[in-house]
Amino acid sequence: MKQYLVLAIFSLLSFAAKAQSARVLADKIIAIVGDKIVLRSDLVNYIDDMKRQGNEIPANAECILLDKMMQDKALILQAEKDSLPIGDEEVEAELDQRVRYFIMQYGGKEAFEQIAGRTVYQVKEDFRKSIKEGRLAKSMRDKIVEYVKITPNEVKDYYEKIPKDSLPFYESELVIGQIVLHPKAGRELEKFVQDELLDYKKQVESGQKSFETMARLYSEDPGSKQIGGRFELNKTDKQTDPDFKNAAFRLKEGQISAVVKSKFGYHIIQMVSRNGDDAVVRHILRMPQVLEEDIVEAKQRLDTVRSKLIAGTITFGEAVDKYSDDQNSKFTGGIITGQGGNFVTIDELDKSLVADLGKLKMGEFSQPLTFKDEQEKQGVRLVFLQSKTAPHRENLRDDYDRVSQRAIAEKRDKTIEKWFFSKLPTYYIMVDKDYQQCDEVRKQFPNFVSK
């Protein structure tokens, strides 16, 4: 059986991208599972969404999607019977996340509301039930497979059934850790950029230039410079620097902040618009210049850390936690992550790091190395080459974790398949005559009644 995907019954993107008039199409119930219904519009809107995202649509897309939607309905029905808990805060958090994403995609709250034909509040209310049902379906699926485990022998049996010419080929993969220090500029240079920002603020408030123009000219944030410093944020977003966020939400519309220090540098912030916990601001970022003497001092600090690592008086994870300025790496023990999780390929690394890795053997720590991050901020790092594989065909020795993940996924799918075949005969199931020839539906729901 194909892997069961827990689908959201509706897509916010579908809602936002279609005109209100499209909603007036003739609708009808095309399937019922217990007391849960599937509307034809659900199906059409989801497929339209896939098309807009450029996904390839198979000829039998409606049959595949209807089968999965009916599966979700069965999972939701059982979750309700089992009284699986879904907190309102979980639903609200997912709603906020999705709405924020589409507001950014459509260029702001006003544009999103214009396309949707409804306010953000109305959109949330429209989709609250479907989001909750989606989370119920996922919780039920998780409960079904909660105790599914796999043994090494089962992994071996799974692997040996794969035709040898079908085994994937992997390029060289590395596990790399890093400890990062950002040299601190001297007080005089910090004061210099603070005075620059105060001057920019004065020019904007006096009407000499617009904030947008000043951001385009002087901001050192490459992500927002070209759009006049525009930045959208949410009060609950934990990814945004807290000092920046707190300063922004203290502002009234049109007001410009005093100079604000964040982990990126110094800013002035202008509040453009605010709606509850969502806000659109503009900002100008300036980073104090780091002198050579500051870089030398950071290198000396990292060289001391390197000596401790080589001597074994501290582990790499402990060193990351104690010394690294890179907050993201602290969640991964300093390991650089990529598409393959902790494994990265050469093409996923910046060029300067690739050149430095060529000098390292497995288990070695580099000398302190200078670099610039994505924000063009000067840094010094110590690199640890934990492991490196040669290009190879998949095998159990090098790729056991990958194989075991696929094996347990297959075992979970079979467990869910077994659950469906035991539960579905106890539910009332109806399928519209236009979809009764769908092989996917007939196989999964053989006991349906005709309409």
C-alpha cells in the first residue's frame, strides 16, 4: 500500500488564489465515511492548488485524492471516538503559521485579503475546523503506529528484497561540525554606526528622504535592502531576534524607533502597519566594522578551544554549547545540516568551507578560519570533520539508518492498511456514481454503497 498522507481537507493557498465567484460552482457530496462528507469542491480546489504550484497532475488525480480524503475521514472519525486530545493552541498556531506564509507570498496582509475576498480573521475562522480535523487525522495515524518497531533482521530482509540495480547511488557525504565566533567591534566603531542610524532617522523624520529610500541606500541586510527594508513579523515567532521584535511592537504606525541592538548589528525600525500579533515594518541594519585586531583576538580564543578538544578535556558538543555564537548550531550540537539531515554533500557547502575541508582528515579539527555568513557578517570558525563517505551504491554497512527508516515506514504503512481493513466494514461508506470506478477507492473501500 502507498504511504498514507494526512491531508489538510482544504488548502489556504486554494482559498486565497481563487476568485470568490469560483466558489459558487455547483457542489455536491461525492463521498461519505460515517458522518463525514467529502465535497466535490474539496477535490477540485486541492487539484487547482497543485497546478498553481507547478506540480505534475496524474490522469487519475481525482481518484487518488478522493481515496486519501476518505482515509482521512475514517481517521478523524476514529480519533473523535477515541477522544484524542487536540489543543486549541495547536490549531491556532498552525493557522497563524499558514496565514503568515501566504501573507508573505502575496506581498502583505492587504493583498492577501483582497485576493481572498475576506479578512485574515474570517479566513482563520473558515479553516479552523479543517485544520483541527487534519491534526486529528495525524494524531490517529500516530496512535495506530505508536508501538511499531523494527529489528535488525527485519531491516536486512527488507534490504535483500530490493533489486540490486534499483539501489540508490550516493555521492560523497560528510558530517561536519563547526564552532563559530563573531568578532566584536570596538566601542568607537559601534558608536559610529549608532550615530549614522540616528542621522538617517533625523532625515526621515524631517521629511528630507523616505525610510524606504534610506534602507535601499544604506541597509546592510541583503534580504530586505532591495525592498526598502520591508520585513513582516509575528509577535509569537521565536525565530526573530527578541530585542528587534520587542522594539518593533512598542512602536505606533509610522513611528521610528531609537537605535536597537540585535545579534545582527544595529537597527532603526519603522512600524508600517500592525494587526494584532502581525506587523509589517521597515528597518535599516548597520554592522560595525570589525578590525583585524578583533579577528586575531577571536582566532586566539578558538585556538584555545581547539587545544582543549585535541587534549580531550572537553567534547565537541560541550564546546559548541559553551563557546559558539551560532544559535542555530546549538540545537544540532554544532553539526551542519542539509537535505540529508546531518549528512551534507559538497554542493551544499559554501566554497570557502569546501576548500578548507580538503586539508582535514576524519576526526581532525581545523585551525581557526575566517568567513562571512549569509548576512555578510564577519566570523571565525573551527571546523570538525566527523566523517566522510566515498561515493557508493547503497549498502547496509554505510547506510543502515536510511534503509531502516524506509523499512519501518513500510511496516507502518502495512499496519495502517491492516487497521483500515478491520475498521472500514464498521463504518457507513457512500461513493458517488461518478467515482465508483476509481480503482484506488474500490480497493480501499470495497464495501461502499452507491448513490
